[in-house]
Amino acid sequence: MNNNQVKKVVIAGGGTAGWLAAAALSKQLGSLLEIELVESDAIGTVGVGESTIPTICSFHALLGIDEAEFMRATQATFKLGIEFANWGRDGDRYVHGFGHLGKANWMGEFHQFWLHARSLGFGGELGDYCLETQALNSRKFATSEKPMLNYAYHLDATRYAQYLRGHCEARGVVRSEGKIREVRTNAADGFIESLVLECGKQVRGDLFIDCTGFRALLMEEILQCGFEDWNQWLPTDRAYAVQSELAGPARPNTRAIARSAGWRWQIPLQSRMGNGMVFCGDYQSDDEALAQFLAEIDGEPLFDPRLIRYRAGRRKKAWEKNCIALGLSSGFVEPLESTSIHLIMIGITRLMQLFPFDGIVPSLQQRFNQQSRDELEKVRDFVVLHYKLTEREDSEFWRYCKHMSVPDSLAERIALFRESAQVHRNADELFRTDSWVQVMLGQHLYPQTYHPMGRLMSEPQLRQALAGLQGNIRNAVARLPEHQVFIDRYCKAAPANNTAMNKPETAAL
Ligand SMILES: Cc1cc2nc3c(=O)[nH]c(=O)nc-3n(C[C@H](O)[C@H](O)[C@H](O)COP(=O)(O)OP(=O)(O)OC[C@H]3O[C@@H](n4cnc5c(N)ncnc54)[C@H](O)[C@@H]3O)c2cc1C
């Protein structure tokens, strides 16, 4: 137990995690804390992480960010969901849209009605009942129309960190540039006392936030927290990333296209397309993956693809002694559902709620560690679901995924849905029932039975109700402008010099 008051926070690392932490702490707790951030231009950031989920909107509100200004500064576009291709079967397409499905009632969720209609031979596609999915399919978007769309952003990661840095420095956050050469700890209790930079500068603090990325310089190299490996459930372990010229107007969605040993992403920004290929080194060589990736990129690549290696899993403790891990240093679930930036934001929120102003005590640490673990495990299960539910047997990789055993927590959810169409969800879980349902049905997990609530209506009543819901969505989408037209009007960014500005630096595991 350490009863020293926490007055100075030192953030090690200036990627998305470091600058988001600095931005939130300076905005919300700046009058109580001194904040210093250390980053090294020579090391650079991971340079990816450009697709987000809707929780980013409320976090930005907390930071006082002006949406149109942020979008211009980061070349951002809007995101209404993810389009998955080839996941259940080769040639499949389904959308995980951010909105609600149809209309639920107290007895249960909308999909129970839809399943009944489907058994009677009508009802169309599940996505017909999601406003966001239909807007996405039509490439339409607006922020101000009623009903409001649930949305997130695609953003340029490098520009985002720079944009946040501007906010932070305006609020008094001190930035120290330089590589951390040494971490000094207290001989008696092992608490971190200071970071020593290569130039000799010593940065002292009471609380340290490790945002050094996959290196986890403080949490692993110094405090040796250990890592729980999830490779058996999330077998991909590397990704190629490259930006390319846009080959048409930006879509309001991320695309995740399954390939023979993983999947590739497309993330459209205003000025360019972000492309990546996530794969598993046990099933595909780097050269094969690169050739497959390059052959499929739509626009002209803006530089040579870069290989990033990673390990799926979590740091065994998110808070150890006077150090807290945020971002990649705390763990990583591969980017399929764009959850990492959200996990940073929720980690920062938790830190502010549990902030140890009057000293670090075990109960706060335990609470923080438990919540961090629960959250990451739930996100892991949701991502593993996509792999487990494949019906593909056309490559060794997909055969492995289809037949692998999954965490008990996920196996129970799959069984529950298969046997009863029920989705169990705790109140504080990130992914809603509708998200689980879209992925499970999108990948052909059709339940053996469902709640009989649909049978409480006569067939004509059910037909009428479903047709009404579909019609309302169609009308609402028809009123929306094209996504690109809305961007041009609302937040058009100046043309970007992509190659010069965005070429990412090295990243290591
Ligand atoms: C392939 C891939 C795709 C991804 N896609 C998404 C996505 O679509 N959506 C999403 O939400 N997330 C995504 N992520 C995750 C996302 O990239 C990260 O969560 C996010 O960028 C935060 O990274 P970070 O700040 O933790 O680390 P980094 O960006 O690596 O930053 C680390 C910082 O620490 C500094 N540093 C390190 N060592 C030292 C040292 N010795 N001295 C001084 N400074 C040091 C570096 O200079 C840098 O500033 C993806 C990740 C990968 C690998």
C-alpha cells in the first residue's frame, strides 16, 4: 500500500492511447493534476487503428471535441457498420450494423418475431429492419435527420494523435520528446519513480500510464506483469497495412473480407483508402499473403505495405503498483470488430472514476483489473464468434477455426442461441443483443426453436407489422443524402499529402 497522494501523471507513449489519456485527464481532471507525456518520434506509433465504434461519439463529447473540426483534421468519414464478406461461406455477405433491429417488446427481442415470420415464408432479410444497415447499403448518411443514425468514424490514426496533441498542449499537458532509456523504481516497494530519456532528462511522476504499445515497456519489461495468450482462439498473428488511392466515393462502412488464412480490411477516409490483410503465419507465408493482398487492392498503393506482428491476448494485470496499461500495452484482440480504441476510451473512463488521488490502494487496483479483464474477455468472445461460426472447409486455416474449441463463456452463448434463439447479455456489455444476432444469423447459426411471441399475432398482423417497419426504414433512407455529399457539405477536409504525412514508422511486438 502506498499512501502518497497522486499529483503528477506521466504518460509513456504518444500514440492514440497516450494522447487520448492525456486529452481526457487534462480536460476532466486538469485542475487537480500535472500531466506530462513522453514520446519518441524515432520509434513512432503502430500507425493503424482507423475504424471505430459508436462509443467514440460520447467520449468525444466528454473531451469537448467539435465533430466537423475533428473530421476535417483527421480526414474522417462516417461508419454505420461493418460489411462482412465470405465469412460464413465463400460468397456470403452480411452487415453488422450499429443500430437496432426492428422493435423489441418486454417479452423479447425483435429477431424472435422475424424467425417466426421466416418459418412462415415471409419477412425478408434481417438487415431490412436495421436503419443503419439499409443506409449503409445505399451509401447514404446524415447526422441531423430523424430518426438519428448510430454511427462511428473512420479516421487517420496519425492525424488523430496530432489533433489530440493540439488539444492537450492547449490545456497545459507537457510533451517531452525522446526515447526512454531507463525506468527508475523504488528499491523498497518497486514503484516507478521516474523515466530517464536518452538525452538524460528525468521525468518524475506519482502515477505512470504505459501507452508504449506492444512493447509494454513499463508493464512488462519493468513490472513483468505477464501475458495471457489467446492465440488458440484468435490464430491470426500478423497484418500487412498499406494506404491506397480512393477508387470512388467513400462508403459509410468498413469492409472485412475473409481470405484463405485470415481476412482483409478496407477503411475509407476522405483522402485515401486504408487497406490491411490480417493473417496467420502458421497457414500462410508472408510472401504469399503479400501477393494475395496486393492483387486485391482497388486503388494504387501509396507506399510499400508494412508488416505488423502481434499476439492476441491480455496483460495479466492492467494496473500494477503505480502503473496502468492502456492501449496495446494492455492487450490486443485483433481488429475485426474495431474495438481497441473503444477499449482505450473505456479504460480511461474507468481510471478517472477510480482515480487514486489519495494514494494507491489494493481495492482500487483489484476493481480496475477485474473490470478490464471482463471487458476484454467479452470482446474476445464476440470476435472469436466470427471465426468459430464459419462453415468454410476450403483451407487449413478455416478448418482449424471451424473445429477449434472456444472459451466456455462463448460456447454457452452459442448453445443458448442454437437451442432457444436467446442471447444472454450483461448490462455493462459492449455488444448488444442485436450485434450478436446479426453475426450469428449472418453466419447461418439458425436456432432450433424460438420464443413463441410471434405466434401471439395472426399471420396478417405479423405481415403488416413487419411491412410497416420495413417501409418506415425505406422512407427514412430515401430522405438521406449520399454519404459523400454529406461529407462534402459538413466536414470536407483539405486535400492530403498522404505519402509524406502518413507513412507509418516501425512497430514491434
Ligand atoms: C493490424 C492492426 C489493425 C488495427 N485496427 C484497428 C482498428 O481498426 N480499430 C481500432 O480501434 N483499433 C485498431 N487497432 C489497434 C490500434 O492500432 C491501437 O489500439 C491504437 O493505435 C493505440 O495504440 P497505442 O497508442 O497503444 O500504441 P502505439 O501506437 O504503438 O504507440 C506507442 C507509443 O509509445 C512510444 N514509445 C514506445 N517505446 C518508447 C520508448 N522506449 N521511449 C519513448 N516512447 C516510446 C512510441 O513512440 C509511441 O508514441 C489495430 C491494431 C493492429 C495491430
